[in-house]
Amino acid sequence: MSRAFVDARPSATSSTTTATATARARRPSSRGGQSSRRGSRNVARRASTWREDAAGDEAREHSRVHLPFGGARADETASPSPSPSMSGWDGDDDDASTREFPSLFGFSGLFGVPRGAISRWDSKPTPLRGLTEEQVPKHVAVIMDGNSRWAERRQLPRTIGHERGVNALRGVVKCCVSWSVHTLTVFAFSQENWGRNQMEVEELMALVETTMRDELPLLVKEGVRVEVIGDLSKVNVGVREAVTRAVEATKENDALRLVIALSYGGRQDIVQAARALARKVAAGEIHPDDIDEDAISVHLSTHDPDAAANDARFTQAPDLLIRTSGEQRLSNFLLWDLAYTELYFANTMWPEFGEAELRRAIHAYAKRDRRFGGRA
């Protein structure tokens, strides 16, 4: 369900263009996508959608290194040959093994990235081995940090970094479904992010709206239940409608709860919970002495009353928090619920965070001794 701070709750291809020339100079087009020089004239080339990419030639897929979760690492590839995503590609090289990166939001795609670097819904994660069911976190929270810096380091538009970020999220969602993680809470847009320049905010809202729409059929198919928390009164009508459609269409799914924190702030959430309790005291519904930790918890937007009542797997507090890009702070995310959460900080930028990195984080979590203030 969608749980805004104000407690607003909605009711419960064609094949892609491929690169055929070798060692051709290419440059970004001012209209997005790219152009390649053929003789004396420039020929515009369109960035594909990821659905078109998924429907492409399977023989071509098997002929190259497959990197199913958003980027490659030198120690994860099947070939010693560096790929553009490993070497800090600058757009100058072209060969038959590269093609245009798909557009995930309707914006121009990232050109020249190996097709295998694209996280697709039809690829499956490797099973999580060597851990018992009790060692796998039931609730994972993620601060998805580093999209802009990833793009800037490659001299790419900021929107490309956010596109790759959605690709990374798709891969993490698939892993959570496969590995029996029950809840994945992701920090998509904070209250403080409204202070960014207007153009960037509009870009991010457009990405949220388009992604909600385009990914919805496959979220339904995979059994993912979408929930959104935060102050949705600040987002535009298009985003609110996309959120409502996604929440309503997936409300019966139970493979994974995907909780998207949108226009969310941990302090603001605590404030709205305190106000709700104060109103109940003023109305005579409760006594001040009735307010305890549990009372505050159930008034936070992170509390899902339906799941709490009907799903034995429901846990409001995350077991594991992952933050990418090397930053080591909470940034006003889930401040109440993270009291005893295990923290894991990855140096990897979010667009490059994938199956291998998530696997490392879960194995690190499994080694933690969670005492919750007590002694063994």
C-alpha cells in the first residue's frame, strides 16, 4: 500500500539497432542517443528500450561475456578482456561486441555498453549457497548512492547514472525474490532532495513516473508487491497516479515487498507519528501514559498494518542496511527503525552494485552476532 506521512492510502518489438562497424568514431548526439560517422555524413542512431534488448538475438547474447547485474568487475568476468564498463569507457571505441545501452525511462540510453551488462528480468541469480534460512536477512534496506558521481566520472549525463541505477535496482529485486528476502526498502528520493535545482528534481520525478509504469507488468509477473512511503503531497499528479496504479496492481503479490521511500525523511516521519498520537490524546482516545515504543512504531509510515496482521514474515525494522558509494551515514533514512539494524557500507557506486556485491553483503551479515543489547 502507499503510506504517505498524511496517512493517504489508496485502496487495498522491434529489434534494436546493432553496431556493425569496427573502430568507428562516435559522439553523443545533442538529441540523446548517439551518432556514428559514415563517410562524410552523420547518421543518427536510436537508443533501444530494455524490452527490445531482451528480445534480441540470443546467439549474439551467448557469444559474449554475460554480466547480468548492471556492470562488470574485473574479478567477475569470464574473459580477461576489459569491457567499457570496467575501464571507464569514454565513448571513443567501437566494435562488434558493443551496442547501445537501453533507455530505461524514455531518455537516451548509454551508448557503447556491452549488452551483457544489462540486468534483465529473464536472467536468474545464482542460488545463495552456504547459508541457512536464519542467516538470510528478511528485511534489507538500501541507500542507493552514487548515481551522479558514477556518471560524472565517465563524463556522461547525470540521467545516464540514474538509468543505470534503476538497472541495478532491478537486479537487486530479482536477487531478493530468488533468495527469499521478504522485504526490500529503498531510498529513492529524500525530503532534502527537494532542495536540489529544479531541473534535476524534474528529471528524477520523470524517471520515477516512467519506471513505475514501464516496470509494472514484470513486477506483477514476478510477484513483487509495491508499497510507497513518504510525503506524496509534494510530488506531481503524474507520479502520484503512477504510484497508485503500481500499488493497486501488485497488492495481492507476496514474493517480495518492495517499499519505495519517495519524498521521505526519517525525522519527518517521527514528527508526523508524534502529531497523530497527540491528536488521539487531545480527543481522549488514549492516555499520555499509553504512548510507548510500540505506539510510536505503529504510527510510522513504515508500519504496514495489513502485513503485520496477516503475514508472519513481516518485519518493520530492517535486518540489514546497505549504503553504496563509500559514504558512511544514514542521511535521515528510517531513523527509528534502524536502531538495531546491521550496517554495511560498500565502496561500489550504486549503478555498479549487483548480484556479487549483494551476495557479499548478505554473507557479511550472516557473520554478525546480533545481541540487541543483551549477552549471549
